[in-house]
Amino acid sequence: MAAQVQGCVHVHIEPRETGAVARVTIDNAVRLNVIGSALMAQCASEFTALAAREDLRAVVLTGAGERAFIGGADVYEMEALDGSQACEFITSLHKMCTALRSLAVPVIARINGFALGAGLEVAAACDLRVAATHAVFGMPEVKVGIPSVIEAALLPRLIGWGRTCELLLLGQSIDAQSALRWGLVERVVPANGLDAAVEEWLIAVLNAGPQAVRLQKKLMRQWEDLPLNAAIAAGVDRFAEAYATDEPSRLMRAFINRPRRRS
């Protein structure tokens, strides 16, 4: 039986002078934006559709309301799973994260509250993370009889093995300031400053060369899987690829000809 859809995904395309910004909101606010398999599939579909937009410059992902980014995976759905269904369920979450990570443009996680379990995995799948001071982070899966899997594998890259062990083996939660110290998020601001912080990052992305940003993200994804020498060689290829258009010459010319401040 197909899972009943709980919640929905809102996608708002915001035209900017140099391209489009997509604001994606996971809306299941009455349940802390918990995601089940049907909502995971909706998210994956929306991310895949966004990937086809050539005008896309950035994506901002958040949760509805003021209490949660994503409060986790749907424990009511998980409780009723058998082994085969469990594989399908967790694969749905992985497909959602893969579609998110496959976007060619920067993805900013606007973390407005709880980011637990699946929610923290989704946050880890984003490129940049800004959190409200009241945000809470955790991987409590062991407390409900399951291991943390799939995109939890991204955590050691962000925070190291020791901190990852604290989160995954103890199942304890941490606050936003701890997440900042650990390197789990890049910035922490008051809740009423989230949008301004996101906008600062968006302006920086929009002021950069669109092709250069896409090439940079593509290269960074390659770095994750390559040994050092191969990663460096891939960088040479991406550098040469940048010159397939006039973007480098245009932006370098503008930099050279910029107004100079008098000392």
C-alpha cells in the first residue's frame, strides 16, 4: 500500500537580475516537518525539476513554521515496516538527498529549529548551513532501535569521527552554538536574522560567475571521491572548461577596469 502523503513541498522561484533563486519549503509544520516516504519522493521530484533550470543560481531549503527544519523521518511509518519495506523507505530518503546533492548550484539550509535524524542528514547534504540560535541537532536513531545510515556518512567529513561518534552512538542532541563549534553549521544567528544571513550568501553567489560556481561545485563533488593527485588533475580539467565561454574574460576585464580608490 502506498504511503499516505503527510505534508507538502512548496517551491517558489524568485527572479533575480542575474538568474533565479528557488526557495523550497518542507511543510508538515503540525508534526515538526517530519518526512515520510511520500514526502521524500515529492522532495526528490522537485529537486530533479529544479536541476533542469539553466537559469537557477541558488536554492534555499527550509521547514515551515518556526519550530523545525526537519524533525526527522516519520516514526509512525517506520514502526510498521518489515525488512523489505525498510530498504525501500531508507532508499527514498537517500534518493531525496542525492537529488539535493546533485543540484549544480549552491544549496543553503535555512535551519529554523529542530534538525534531527533525517533532518540532519538533509542538512548535511546541503552546501551551506545557517541556523537559528534555538535550533537543535541530533541523530537519535539508536534510541529507537535503528542505526543512522545513508547521508549520515557525510558527517565525519564535516565534524570528524569523534564528534560523529558522539552524535550517532550516544543519540544525544546538541544546541546551535555547539553545532557551530563542531563545524556542523557555518553560521548561527537569531531567528529574526535568518533571512538576512541567507540573503548575504545569496548576494555573494549571485555576484560570482554562474558558470564558475557550477564548475566549482562540480569539482568539489569530484574531490569527495578522488585521491589527491586525481583531484588535482580534475581541477585542471575544470579550469580549462571555464574558458569554453567568455565568462572568465568578461569578469576579469571588469575586475581590471573597476574604479580604484584613491589612497
